[in-house]
Amino acid sequence: MTSPRTRWVLPALLLTVALTTTGTAGAADGQAAPARSPLTGAADETADGVSAAPATTVQSAAFAAEDFCSRLPAGARTAAPDAVTACVSVDSGTGTATRTKTAAPAPATADLAADDPAGDGIGTEFEPDADDPEPPAPSCALTNQGNWTWSRTGGMCLNGVEVTYTLYDANGKTIGTGLVQVDSTLATSYKSLDLNETITARLVRVTGDVKSLVVKMQVDCGAGCKTVTKQPWYGSTAMTPGTERTGKTKYSGDAFAAGTTRSSFRTSYKMYVTMPGAVPVDPSASWSSPATGEIRCDKEQPRLRGCVIPTDDIPVLSYSSAHEKYGIVVPIYEEIMKRRGTDILHAVNQTKANANRASTCTPFTSLYPGQTGKDSCDEFPPASTEEGGQDGDLCAELTPQVVNGLWSAPATWPTRPTSGNETCLRLHITQRANSSAGGVLGSLRKYQRLVDGDPFRIEFTA
């Protein structure tokens, strides 16, 4: 059936727009619509015209300090016969953290046994667009001393925490100190439930009766996670000033509670600082990752399981009107979001997405029956969002096209004119354009680990 020339009632800018490139495109061609001003700001463009992911905002939280004291074990008094008490204080190194004091428990041998590390019919809105590159490997910079820093997909770092070991004699006089500085970097992955961490401890300096120190560590994580490698290093070799110990720990976020598909947890750390010859007792320093930086792992995507650290920095879905495959639909998408009065959508799972798609696109009459890929139903807002799934009879049914260098979106059927107030769409576009537009959302969903209920922002660029 030939599409009528009746134009959809839209602002003048969207009714007829001159192309910035030569040629003519219709619904069957799936070519880009002309460049226009963005609704919420432009993303950077890569060399091939694909919108690059926006910069991730780094979150930060101050490190909480702690003090711990205990009587010095007899085995350590050979090197420091006057020492009676050993105290360990853990601080941010900035002198601004709030301090708490922990009473000394009865001495007990710590369990520091080594662990053997363990080995280790979907819609396009749930799969990445083939044009979208893999995101960069997660990384976080060891900056902002004494603070935790993290981002949604960039992992979590702790920089420059200072652990001070102090010896006191029977009169409470300081007779020796040692300063240990600790850094850690933890990487999450959008395609794995394994979380790998590197921890480094440096003995910066000693004074008085403290000539060297033995530093051991153990890590753990909360419910929903299991610790695969608990200790970053093994052995009891004493550290002297200027030396450091570096090692790897590993967690797995696959300890989901029965009947659940995601978990959120924090990591925790115990440091054992002793004089050479002393048996480690209850940890002399301990800390946990911040409550505002909980790691979330899930198994809600069709193919991949993975982890992120959710933040207030909402992921951004960027559509470019210059995109060669799906660009023809962008002006209509943008107009609908303006009518809705928001740039925020919310993800749903695949079961809900299937129901939403059926609600909007069933039944659907093809313009080119029997010609595979020439026509398809593109619903907007997307079926894989809470805002999708509106009754198709209430949506504007349009056929975007470019004729003689002019873009328009006429009503598909003369018997179904549009009012100009609809807030949802049924578009007739090629399967190629439809799959590409859905794949852009699929990329965001996959790489940002969007799960049921997660918000994301949609923006439109030239």
C-alpha cells in the first residue's frame, strides 16, 4: 500500500527538514534523518559517527578511622623487652576522619590458612548493536588520599590509608612506631560475577624499638557474595622500611539467595600487624567498603551475568539523527519524549518486555507482505521499559520517510489520522533500522547492567 502524503501534526521543524547529505530515503531505506539540535546535550562522537559513552561520574566517600590496642605477645618482647602494649590506628592519612576505639579482646590465634582459589528468541533491546564498541576495561585512579572512589562500571579504589603500629611501655610511653600505607583497587565486570582486587601494603617508616613488622591481610564480603581468595599474600616475612607486599584477592557475586536474581554487598578487610616472632591475634585493623558504594551483581540478563556499583549518575541512552541505520526514527522519538515531559525511562525484564511489545505491536499489518525485512513494527517508548507497552490503538502509527531531500512522518493509514497529542508510537521501518535502534538500548542495558526498575536518561544528538 502506498503511504498517504498527510503529514503528522508536529512542530514545523519536524514536519519537513532538509537533508544534510544527498540522496532520498524512505521507510524501506533506514537512512539517517537530518542533524538537529539535541534535547538534553550532545555526547562525544567517535570517528565513525557512533555516539561515544558519556564520561562516568566518580563517587567518593571518606575513610572511617579506628583504633585497636592489645597486650604485646610474649614472643615479640625479645626485640622490645620494655614493650607492654601494642596499638594500631587506621586513618585516612588526612587527619580529618572520625575516630573510634575498640577494646582489646582476649588474645586468640587468627585463622590465616591459605585458600585455594577456585576456577572459575532474545530481542535486540537485550543485545548490543553490532556497531557499538566494547566499553573500556574497568579502572579507577588512586587519587584523593584517604578516600574510597568508585563509579558504576569503573570499579572501586581506596588510596593511601595509613595504619600506624605503636609500642608502649608499662608507663604508657611510646617506645616505637611503624607506619604502613595501604592501597586497593577492585574491578567489576559487566560480563562476569568474578570481582578481582589488588591490594598493596607499604612499610613507610619505623622508629625506636620497631625495626620491622609482619603484615598480613584477610578479606571477606557480605551476603550474596563469597570470597574465593581471602589473602592477597602468604607467609610471615618481615617488612623493612621501603618494602611493600602486593597481591590479589577475588570475590564471586553468585551467592544469590533462593528465589532471587540479584544481590548487593560490601567488601571488608582485616589487617594483622605484629612484631616479628609474635603470633597474630584478632585483627589489629579492620575496615569495610562504604555503605553508599554497595556492589550489585545480577543474573537478570538473558546471556550474561555481571556486576556494577550503582550510583546517582544515571546511565544515558544516546540516539543520533545522523546514524546511517536508525537515524530516520530519531526526530519522532525526540518529539514523543518532549510530549511526555521527561527524559527518564525505566528498564524492565525480558518477560515484561515481551508483553509490552505484544500490547503495542499486535496485530500489525505490514506495508510489504511477504517481503522479509522491508517493514517491521518499531514501538516507542521501547517495549523493554516501564513506559512501553501502551495499547497500540492509542499510539500514533506513522511511516517516517525522506522524499526529495525532505524528511516527514505521515500517518500510515488514511483511516487512522493522528491527533498530534499521542505519547507513544507504532512506526513502520525496515527491520535493519529497527534492530539497530533496539541494539543501542541493548548496548546500554548490557554494559551498564540495567536491571528491572533501573532508570536511564535518553538524549538526542545531531
